[in-house]
Amino acid sequence: MSYLRFALAGVGAALAVLIGGQAYATPTCTGMTTTVTDGTSLAITSTDFTAGNCIQAGDKLFGNWTDLTALPTGAQIAFGVPASNTGIHTVSFNGSFASGSTYTGFGYEVEVTLAGNTLTAESGDFTQTLGGPSSLSQTNTPGGTLTCARTASPPSGTCPDLFNYGNPGILDLIVSNTLDDNGTITAVSNALFQNITITTAPEPSSLALIGAALAGIGVIRRRRRKAA
């Protein structure tokens, strides 16, 4: 019986590895959590984003806000969630940014809360209609720092810089934006690229563990038959 218990325990451990997958961390949400459903958008005044308040936007949990007081008075944060979480998630900081000002370090932490989904890339941009050149610097953890400078009149296109995290991607990301405004800027946007829900192939080590456990059960059964 002890051999059978050991073998069954091995099967259980292997299945736990396959089913459980990687553990997910979350931002600190000790206050209010607001939910944004798939295929919709939500804009909330930045003063509502105090320590402990979170946003569940589709399969992304946003929190741990940093330096939102640097934003213009009355600024809003808008969350765009694609239908079924299959497209690009967006986070936009909208407001009347003042030409000649620098807005430093406003950002957040985002976690993926749906098993099988990961973040594969993130980019930043800003909407400028007049003036320039202005620049947006992003510091991502993981990722480092990238800076994009743009002119306007006419607009110079979009920021080409993109943080790539590859495949299988990452589950946790900290984003910090710094805007050097020398034009007429109305929004700073972050785009979060992701994979869709996938079925992860079993790891070789997990398959080996299951195989060994099942082989052990077979040996036990044959011994019992011989003893009978």
C-alpha cells in the first residue's frame, strides 16, 4: 500500500505542476477596485487613483500608481479593453498638458490575471497638434528606458520605440512615463500587446514525473496479481 500511495502522490504532484502553472502576483489593492469589462472603455479622474485603488480592465489588473499628482489638474486616465481580450489594451492619460512643462514619473504596475495570457510588448506615444519638438521617456521594469521625440505642424507620426518581451512574454510590468511638453499635447498613451489564451504544452520534466508514477502503479498491480 505504501508503494501505491507513493505512486499516486507522484501523479498528483505532476498534475499540480501542469494545472497550476506559474503563480501570479498582483498590485496592492487595499482600497477600491473598479472593473472595466471587455469591449468597453472607462475614464476616471486621476485624483481617484490613490494608494491602494486598482482597476481590473479585462484580464489586466492596474495599481501601484506613481506620481499621478504630476499630471495636469483634472486629468483623466482612460482604459480601453478589446473584446475578449484579443487585441491591444490601452491606457491613456488625458488632459491639458502645458507647453514648456515637464511631467515626471507618472505610471502604474500592471499584472496579467488570466492564466495563459502574457504581455509580449508595450509602447508609448503622445498626441501633439502644435509646437514641438516634445519627447516622451518611458522606464519599464523589466525593459529599461526608451525616449521618443516628435515635432508637430504637421504631426511627425508615432513613436517607433517598443519594448519587446518576446514569447512566452511576462506577467508583471511597471511603467513610468516622463513627458517633456513643448507643444499642444492632450494625451499620453500606453499600448499593451499580448498573446491570447493558450494551452501550454506539458514540460518534459512533468511528463517524466507522470510517466514514472504510472509505471510504479503498473508494477504494484502486477505484483498483486502474482501474489493472488
